[in-house]
Amino acid sequence: MRLSRRTRLGGVALLAAIGLTLSGCGGDGGDEGNGSSDSTDAVITARSTEPQNPLVPQATNEVGGGNVIDLLYAGLITYKEDGSQELEVAESITSDDNKTWTIKLKDWKFSDGTAVTAKSFVDAWNYGAGPGGKNAQNASYFYYPIEGTTAEGTLDKNAQTISGLKVVDDKTFTITLKQPESDFPLRLGYSAYYPLPESAFADIKAYGEKPVGNGPYKLEAWENNKEIRLVPNGEYDGARKAQNGGVTFVVYTDTEAAYTDLQSGNLDVLDTVPDSALATFADDSAIQPIEAPGSVNGSFQFPVDLPGFTGEAGKLRRQAVSMALNREELTEKLFFGTRTPALDFSAPTMPGWTDEIPGNEVLEFNADEAKKRWAEAEKIEPWGNKKLLIATNTDGAGNKASVDAMANQIKNTLGIKAEPKYYATFDEFLDDRDNNKTGALFRAGWQPDYASISNYLGPIYGTGAASNDARWSNKEFDALIAKAAGAETDEDRYQAFVDAQAILMEELPGLSMWYTDSTGAAAKGVKNVKFNWQGVPIYQNITK
């Protein structure tokens, strides 16, 4: 899922190697479910953007829909505040060889009272992968490790189901992978792996407007471009029980307006702070400020066919643009230290992170070297009178200011025309990105879906991946991601990530810019507000 704020990982529990067993645990789920007597019937209001697509997990990979879906559904596992995992719908997840995994389910129901079965998961994943090679959904890339899918996670044109998925009985199914992957279960809490009820497939689009989930909340109403109202799901008996009377996501196209509403008590929770308030929000007596290190990587991507940025000349120009950008100046002057200049393409909160990536000097400001590489590109292919556009949506905090500043830095260092290209809303921006219509270097912030560097690299830069909107492809890079997934030791896995990122530093299909801290706020009188390891408020625990 894209673009949000993330908190520090307090200690990520990576899954064990061969013979791993995840066992179920009872009780109230500890600090995630809260179990607090400080529960309330009050409805919590929170800032959101309009979802790009109907609320179907397999069709959603952006934050406006993703935050809602994560409350409507429950997966095989769930992630705790610190990024560690516990079983949710799964009773156990076991394997003798890390290639074939057996999933046993607890007794569980959807919000309409129908049973969640093994078929509910298998059918949902088959839908996401695209039967007959058609209509693969946005999250299809996440199925690529499973036998019977392509490298992009989709189905071949003659296949109707994923051959690596087998229903054993109502409470059991197996997953057979293309190769052993000891950390495969780590990703099973992501929304691509959520189940769907049988009723969803009669009319999936209509279903997405009124979804039936199995999570801590159910949908009461969705008023497009206005609000999405969720109420507690009485059928839910997991670790994330609602401690409030519901959550209403209020759609804003302007974070300044959301901040003003927060100050006046007309909004309870704000998951991002507008750039105009970054210097002052920590001392604002009208709100409760929230700050913590985060795991979001902010980047900008070059479409693979962007004029002037193809071939050898294009590679030199991408490097020149990267070195023309003063990330330290941007993060200090625009974001007042709430963002940190990037040294890689993931985030320091991830297991195995290192800043010792060969070639990462291209992420450092170096005006002389930037001009030199641009001049080398000119000898191969003259730039002429072209213009570099930088695209962003303006309904997110800091987006407009950062793109304006980047354009100025590029103009001042390289002496070329560089201008912003604005989109009023996130969903409009995503539509053009998805369809390769931006004609620009475009913003591409990424929040991790599970606690692994792999989740930053594969979904954005893997060949055919759902979030590879730049459409970049490199077989050596793909092979290294596969090598990391099949590694038997953490040391080998982390080295494969380093080697893969070295290719990104050389080719620069995207510009890694900064790591974004969790910066949010709550209104006065709102309680139990914490951001999880991804930087998303733990909505089910919030009370007032």
C-alpha cells in the first residue's frame, strides 16, 4: 500500500526456517486488542483520501482504500504494533520444507454470518491473480512465489486457478511455492491475502461498494468523496476488537483543512501534518502531537519510456538529476527534520538494513558531478528544448512544496526546464500512474506491507509488479529478489538485498529521496492514539 507515515519497529520477529510452526494464542491479543476497560461507544473521525477503487482487498494498493480494508477484513496473521506477527484467522501455519505450507483455520465468520473457509481464501487469491490471464488485480504481484503463477503473480492465459493452491477441507488448504521460502508466511497479513465471501463473486464491482468483511469493523455507508463510516463487527472475535463505537474516515483534498478541523475538535485523528504546520505542530496547545521514526520511503520514479531518459544517455541523465537534488536541504527546510535523506531504497527500521550500498553516492548532492554526467549524456543524445515535468497529487502533506523545490533545484543545477505537474486528488494521480499517462517523473511514496526490505524492492521494481508504475525491468535484479526469498540464512538474504540495490543505484529507475517519520496528531480529549510500525494509527484502540 502506498503513502502513509510509519513508526519505529520495536523488534521485528522474522519467521523461523524449516519446520516453522505458528501457533494460535487465545486471550485479548495483548497490546493490539488493548483489552482495556477504557472502551467507549463514541465514533472516532479520521482523515482520509478517497479510495481509488471499490473496497476489494485484491484490487487495492493505496492508502485511502487500504486503511479501510484493513479494518473490514482479517487475514491469516495480523501485525502487532511493533511489526511482529500473531495468528488471526489461521490456527496454524506449518511446513516441513519451506516450500509446501499447510494452513489450518479457526472457526471464523464474515460480518453477514457466513463461514470463512479455506475456499474463501483460495477463491480470493485466484480472483486476484486473474483467471484466464485476464483482469489481474492490483495486488496480483504478491502471488508470484506460488506455483502456477507468472513472475508477475498473474495466471497464464489458459489457467483458471493457481495450481499451487489446494483446498483440503473447509478448515485446511495448502500453498505450494516455486522454491523454498522460509519467510513466506511473514507476508500473509497483507491485504492481497485476505479472504472473500462467496457472495462477492456474483458482482465483484457492486460488492466492492458494499463489502462484507471478516475484520473488527463492517461498512455502514460509503458516501463518495465525503466519508466512509465503519461500525464494530459483532461477528469478529480476534485480537483487534474495536474499543470504540466506530471509525468514520472523512475524505479531505486539503490537509490544511483537516488540520484546522483537528484544532477545533471537528476531527479526532490526523495521520499526517500539513507542511505549513511542521515547524509548529509539536508545540500547538490545541492538539496532541505525535512524532516517531518511520518506515516510509519517499521516492520519485522515471517512466521507462520518458523522452530524454531512455538508453545510455537516459541513465546518465537520471544520475545527474539525482545528484542535482539536495536532499538534506529539502528535508531540513521543508520538513523541519521530520524526514531524513535516503541512503537506500528501503528504510532503516527494516531487518538487515545497511547504508553500505555500492553506488549510493548518487543519492548525495554533487552539483559538479551532476553537470558532468548531464554533459556526457548530451554527447550521446542532445536534450534540446525538452522539459522535465515532476508529477504529484496536492492533497497530501508536503507534496506540492517538495515538488516545487525539487524543480527549482534541478533548474538551478542543470540549467534545464523543470516544472511541477499537479493532480488535485490522489486517486486521479494514481489513475494516470497506473496507465502510464503522467509523462513525468512522478512521486511514489511507499509504506511497507510487511517487515522486510523485499517488500520495498519487489513490488516497486520487480518486472511486471503491480506497483512498478515506471515499468522498469531488469532480469538480474529479479533474480536477486528471488535469491533473497529462497535464502536459508539472514546473512545471505540481506546480501542479496544489497546486491539488488546496487543495481538500482546504477540504473536509477527511481530516485530514493527520504525516510518519512510518523508525524500526526489527535484532538484534545482523544485517547489511546498510537501509530503502528507502518505509521498508521491503530484505529481500533482509539477512544474519546
